[in-house]
Amino acid sequence: MGGVINVLAKFTKEGDSKVFISEIKSPAFKLIAMYIGQSICTFFYITMLSNLGENIAFKMKTDLFSSILKQDIAFFDAQRTGEIVTRLTGDIQDFKSSFKQIISGGLRAATQIIGCSISLLMISPYMTGVSLLCIPSVIAIGTVFGSILRATSRKAQAQVEKTTAVADEAIANIRTVRAFAMEELEGEMFKIEAEKARVLNENLGFGIGLFQAGTNLFLNGTVLMTLYMGGYLLSSNQLSAGEVMSFLMAAQTIQRSLAQVSLLFGSVIKGLAAGGRVFEYIKMEPTMPLRGGQVIEPNLKGSIQFKNVTFSYPTRKQQVILDNFNLVVPVGKTVAIVGASGNGKSTIVALLERFYDTDHGEILIDGYNIRDLDPSWLRRHVLGLISQEPILFGTTILENIRYGKPDASDEQVKNAAKMANADDFISNFPQGYETMVGERGATLSGGQKQRIAIARALLKEPRILLLDEATSALDAESEKIVQAALDKARKGRTVIVIAHRLSTIRNADVILVLHRGKIVEMGTHEELQSLKGYYWALTYQQQHQPDAA
Ligand SMILES: Nc1ncnc2c1ncn2[C@@H]1O[C@H](COP(=O)(O)OP(=O)(O)OP(=O)(O)O)[C@@H](O)[C@H]1O
């Protein structure tokens, strides 16, 4: 009452009203300033945390993708696309969310624990020592539990990867799934894998729940112990009531913060496992780098030699595909390779492209061992591969052809299309070269896709053309048009043709018959016919069909 009277008395004196108002205003202003300050800090804190998380995720994503693109073809033989894509998407997302949660929750908890521990120490070092005894125990339990749960988390994420791979394959091959009426079975297969992932994730949740419950019990026990000890120290006059109260308040804040830390435990587990999976791929070094090695200027001429080549695929080492294989293709000549299915014809092309390295022997182009040449340069400037199933990208025809030479002008693209007998049908589309081809070229016929693929390969003006069953998937009519395009493309180039159809192989300079990784016959069509051996047997049926040749 006296205070109020004193304040009112101040009013009576002229000029003192300003002092009074400033006394009232000053705390209010401080409070408002504090609130504004807090909002600004919150804004910066959230924005910065979000930026940090996004930048880390961006860096991981780009590093991971470029690392994946660099990997040996053998890596892709062993992994399913869906599994690889899960690491790029799901794992990085998990890592990012865990990272943000750990930083935001962890920072708050850590500052509270440190601040309150200092207050506790100042009030009673003895009681502090006893109360904080629990922390090392929580850390010890957390470490043991953590390693067990991290393994479970990795298993769960690997299972999610498998589940995605099943879905990815079914969606990518939806026409085959539909044609075989396998929708229900695919759905069932997905369910089985998803079920396994659910169980593993539930186990993980169970483990995390157990850890959190145990930690909470432990922490609450510590608060009880503090109460008991505080009562004892109060009754023996070693601490005042105020000190005990302050101690309890600070101890409870620590307890709440530690409970918060234990809640973050799940995120730490998930984040570490997801990060581990991402870095496993980022750190992986391919055995065959994309770049590095000799670049021959102006260009190679294109003679090819396989010298005592022995090769097995890395994923199936016990099966020898080429055994001491020898082959010479002079510059500008066309060599056709025939043989029953599975005899290693496509393997020869894969080795020339350096998708794999030979186990023994060497492959030479113009006398240069291809291991000494820059692989990217070799693929971009020397070799042109056209395979049975041309893969186009879901963009325009123009961009698909330009894929062969990214800096090619529209005119060069058009010329390549003309050489591939593709310009006519492209120009007949309402949007011409700007026509979108759909995913993997789904909106084009087989013959049209193949001619775009030929144009794409011709655009880079390769010295060597590798035609791996380039016309096998086409009907007789489309085959004729594509074959005419290929005949034009062959001129002035060294060509290796792998084919079953007589019409494709009979004009080759030399025909080789491959049997179990070895050349068993070699000669022109007429020479091999007269031998009445493997070649004759392979082509017999076609010769007796009127439209085959
Ligand atoms: N990526 C791979 N990983 C493991 N083995 C493979 C791989 N590609 C092919 N093979 C195996 O290598 C052998 C030769 O295959 P290749 O494709 O070279 O035969 P091909 O003569 O071209 O057959 P086709 O005429 O049927 O195309 C086959 O037994 C095949 O199963």
C-alpha cells in the first residue's frame, strides 16, 4: 500500500508523470522487443535449419547420382533399378528428416541440459553428482541398444528397397504384366515384400519404444531420488527450502530434456542407417573409370582385333563365355557374327564397348589396346551401337537424336535422320521433330524407334558400327526400310553385325559362326553354304522360306 501511495505521490509533482510513464513503458517495450526478437530468431533458425538440411540432401543426392552413373555395368547387372532408386529418394529423405529433427530437438535439449547442470552444480555439487549419475548409464544403454537397432533399421530399409523394386519392375513392364494377366500375382508379391518391411519396421518401433520407456523410468527414478535427498539435506539444514526448490526445478528440466533426447533416439537410428546406405554407394569406386586414357586425334580408322580373349561375366564367373577368342576386322569391312542363342555374340559387342574388361587377352582398335583409350571418348567418337531394342528417352524426337551429339545443330540432326530413313515419317507427324515420343518411345512403332536410334548413332559419326540384332524385332516390311538405312550407314565404316536373318548377314564381307565362345566357321555366305556345316544348319530353315531372304 505504501508503494502505491509513493507512486501516486509522484503524480502530484509536475513533470514526474513522464518518469512514471517511462517506468511503465520500459518493461512493456522490453517484453515486446523480446517477443519480436524471439520471432526473428525463430524465423532465422527455422530457415537456416531448413536450408542446411536441403543443402546437405542436395549434395548427397547429386554425389550419389553421379557415383551411380559411374559404376561398372556389372553393378547394374547385380542391382535392381528400384533398389538403386530407393537410396536416391527414400534414404536421402529419411536422412534429411532425421537430421533436422536431431538438430532442432537436440540443440534445445543440449542447451537446457548444460544450463541446468551448471545451476545444479552451483546449488549443490554433491546432489548434482548423484543426480547426474544416470547420464552415463543412459549413454551406455543407448549405445548398446543403438547398435542393435541400427542393424534392424538397415534390414528394414533394405526390405523397403526390395519392395520398391517389385513395384518398379511391375510398373515399368506393365504391358507384359497386363498381357499375362499377372496383376493379382504382382500385387500379391508386392504385399509379401511390403509385409516383411512392415514387420521389420514394427520390430524397430518396438525396440525404440522399449528404450524410451526404460529411459523414462530411469529418469523419473532420478527425480524421486533427488526429492528424497533434497528432503534429507533440508531436514539436516544443509540446504534451504528455496535451494531445494530451485534444484528440483532444474533437475526436472534436465529430466524433460533427457526424455526429449531419448525420443530423438529413433530418428538418430534411422538417420544413421539411411546415411550409411547412401554413403556406401557414394564411396564405391568403379573398377573402370569413365574418363582417363589416350584420345587419338583426329580419330581412329577402325580396324578391330580380339587377341586371345577369355571372358566370364563378373556376376557368373564360373561360366566362360569367350575362350581364347581371336578375331580380326580390317578397316571398312563388315563382319557378321552368327551362332545359336547364348553363344556369346552380344558379349563381343559388350567387350568392344568396354562395358566389361576381358579376363585375359586384349582388344585392339588400330593397334591401340582399348584399355589404354579414354572410355568416354571411345564410346562418344569411335563406336556407334544399335541394339535390338532401341531405348528412347521420354522427350522429343529432336532431343532423342541429339543425344548422340549434344552440340549438334538442328540441321545436323535432320541430316542424320535423313541418312537413317527417318526424316519422312518424322516430318509427317503434326509436330515434326518436336513430337514427344512417350516413356521409352512408347508412342512410336518398332521400326520408327529403330530408325531414330540409327539417326542418334549416326549423328556422332562413329568409325565403327556395332549392330546387335538391329532388325530382329521388326516385321518384314519395317526390316526392309531399316535395313536400307543400315546399308547406307555402313558405307565407309567398320561394321560388326550380329544377326539371325539371312537378309542382314549375306552381304557381309566375312561371316563368322560362333559356337561355345569359339569361331567354328568363317567365310563368305557362298563359302559357308558349300561347307554344309554350322552355318548351313543355322540358315537352312530361312532359305526354304520364300520371303526370308
Ligand atoms: N550381364 C550378364 N551377366 C551374366 N551372364 C550373362 C550376361 N549377359 C549374358 N550372359 C550370359 O552369357 C552367355 C552369352 O550371352 P550373349 O548375350 O553374348 O549371347 P548371344 O549369342 O548374343 O545370344 P542371343 O543370340 O540369344 O542374343 C549366355 O549364356 C548368357 O546367359
